[in-house]
Amino acid sequence: MKVSEYLSIGTVVKLKNISKRVVISGIRQMFEGKEYDYQAVPYPEGHLEDGEMILFFQDDIEAIYMLGYTDKERIQMIKTLGNK
């Protein structure tokens, strides 16, 4: 997946294998040696318990309900990640 294709933090999505919508809270997350495209929390509750994360790949997204915020700072971060 190209870095420029990552959805913004705050994007609300429905995943194929979870009945509840989630809100993206991180991109390119490592867990047990594996890199996932996204980290999320349940929507609308948010973070519920320590150590509990929803990790998934772009292909796991069934629907996008709302896109998150993008500004110059995010654009710069994406450019920086793309150069690594």
C-alpha cells in the first residue's frame, strides 16, 4: 500500500469482520513483528481498556462513513513516511 493512500486519523469505517464501526487512531502500527495498516478504537465509545487495540489492513474495510481531518502537518508526515 502506498503511504499516500492511508486514510486520515479520525476516519470512521466499518470493517468486514466487526459489526461495530471504528475510528482510525493510528497508521502503520507494529504488533508482534507484523505491520498493520491501521489501529482503531470502537465508535462512538473510543478507547475502552488498556492493551486493547483493533488492528487491520486496508482490505478489511467494508465502508467509509466519514473521512478524518487532513492539514499541512498530516501532508508533511505522509511525505516523510513515503521517503523512508
